[in-house]
Amino acid sequence: MRLDYLTIFPDYFGPLELSLAGKARDKGLLDLHVHDLRKWTHDRHRSVDDTPYGGGAGMVMRPEPWGEAFEALGVGEHDTIVFTTPAGARFDQRKAEELSGRPRLVFACGRYEGIDERVVQRAREIAQVEELSLGDYVLNGGEVAALAITEAVVRLVPGFMGNAASVVEESHADGLLEHPVYTKPASWQGRDVPEVLLSGDHAAIAAWRRAEAVRRTAERRPDLVPRPSLPGGGELRAAVPADAGELYVLQLACWVQEMHDNPGVAIPALHESYDDLRAWLPEWTVLVVRREGRLVGAARARLEGDAWDIGRLMVAPDLQGQGLGRLLLTEIERSAPPAATTYSLFTGAGSLRNQRMYKRAGYRLRGEIEPGVVLLTKPRPGPTR
Ligand code: ADE
């Protein structure tokens, strides 16, 4: 694989000369070239940037040096130009795998407010193009991102890693975070290695590792947890502040029926204002279901002591009875942190349909905790904790 770096800070790529490139180069797997972009400037100041058209803060990288560099380096249709930019698509392990199979990557490392957009347009005419971001934060330039992407990609190039199995087993390889790992001694500072790992029972070890990977992923990266397909289509995901307006309308629509089923009972969901909802939204784990752009279901939960307190389970009146509520309940239960040992929820004493659904899901009625309001609980199953 050939790697080129276009940058105004070639020294940034010194680390490439160390472990990574050294090893890969010796094995004949990598051919590395770092280029100072200023080589393709022609003015006295060797300037690569100018003020943005349309105004605004900062400077923008001029197109000419980039265009000349692509030409001088003979970048062609089999090559991939990687623009590292906070405005790119999120770089991940799947992308690393994809890039590890390409013959040549040319990293275009932008600085300042970015590169003139026509450079990307030109790049698309002559080569494959990827605009990639390391994450939702802004670095001072694309060099560190190019180094990080290089390391993630190069270690997947066949022949680079000594132990191919470790690439398969590590975090993100199967879409989950990796399970915790231990080595000798078996006991350290009063902490013991989990017994199952010392058992020699390979099936039990594999099952424990899988369960730990799922638990860790749910706890630290709920966005990575594979979501089940929804009855009737649509997507289930964590709520964002922009959902608040639709959530408020859906909540009112759903709790009007509750009011009829529970005459005389004060129902908070019907009395709170839009601002109240916006205030509680970030304080709860909230899942929403969207179908064809429309918000059609939601549920929220948070930890109260050791109980995962579930509430505001709602499905649009026209879509009830299709299994969406049950699915939301399962998913909000799965979002519980490790500290939760029970699930609890409240509903109206007169909301018999809700109670039937909760009982089918394993909840038991614990009695009326205030006039017209009943509590239901369910122990959290052990093995998933
Ligand atoms: N350049 C500046 N910020 C970046 C980021 N988050 N990812 C990739 N390149 C960048």
C-alpha cells in the first residue's frame, strides 16, 4: 500500500518513521511519502490560504497548491484521496477495513477553516474521495486525524499484525466494545480474576466474554447496540433535543385516553408544559420511534436507587396494538445501567390495557401507591447484568 500525506506541517508525520512505518516498511507492506504542500506555491510568502468569500472568521486554504500537488503526484482513478475534516463522515472500524484494501491513500490535511470546496470537486474527477472525521470535536488541523486513520488502517493490511485473531476479537471488530481482559497474577490487591476465565471451559468463557461485551456496549455506547427491526418499519433511537416538540404533542395525544380511563386522577403528563418537557428530556434516558419521519412512540427511564424507573411509554393512537409499545418496553429495559436490579413503572389503576401488557412482559402489580395510581415491578434478569 502506498500512503501520501499532503500537509503544511510535514514534521507532524515524524511518528510514522517510528514503530508503525518501520515495521511495515521493513516487511515491504508500506511505501510512505510526506509532502510539504508549500512546494506547490509560487509567491514570495509561499502562502496557502486566503480570506473566505462571503466573509467570516478565519482563513480558507487556496485551491491551486492542492490541484498542482495531485497532478505532480500522479493521483489517478485507482487512488483514494482522504480529506480529514470535522465536516466529514465519521471514521470507524468498517471504514478502516474498507480503506485497508485500497492500493493508495493520499491524505489531504486541511488547516484553518478548511480547504476551498473546489479542491474536493476536482479530487472527485480524478480519484476516489473520502471526507472523514475522527469525531464530533475540532482539531487544529487534519494531521493528527490522518495519523490516527493511518494507524487504524495499516494494522489491518494483511501481513501487518502478527496475531490475526486479535484483530478479529478486539473492540469494534464485531460492532461491540471488547470484553474486559485480565492477565497474571490471578489475585492482585484483593481483586480476583473472574473465576470463569480460570475454568478452562472454552464455551463458558466465550459466553461470559460475549455477555460482558454486550453489557459494556449498552452501558458506554448505547448507540452501537444493534436495534431490532421494528414492526411496520421505522427506527428506534435515543431522543435528541429536536424531538421535544413532537414528543410533547404525542404525549398529550396519548394521555388524553388515560384521563378518560382514570377519572379524577391527576396525570402529570397532561399538565406539564412544553418547557417542562424540554427540562426533563436531558435528565432521562429517552428512546423514540420514528416511522417515515413521524415520531410515533417513546419511553423514558432513569435510575431511582436500584430501580430502573420506566415511564412515559407511549405509542401514537393510530398505531397501537402492533407491538410497538412492547418493543419500546424491552428496549428501555435493555438501556438500564448495571446498578439497576429491578424495573419499576406506574400506571393508572383504571388503565387495564396497559396493565395487561405489563403483566405479559413479566411485571407484577405491587398495589396502589396513591389514589388511582398503581406500581408494577419486575426483577432484572441476572445473566444480562
Ligand atoms: N480536522 C479538524 N478536526 C478534525 C476532526 N475532528 N476529524 C478529522 N479531521 C479534523
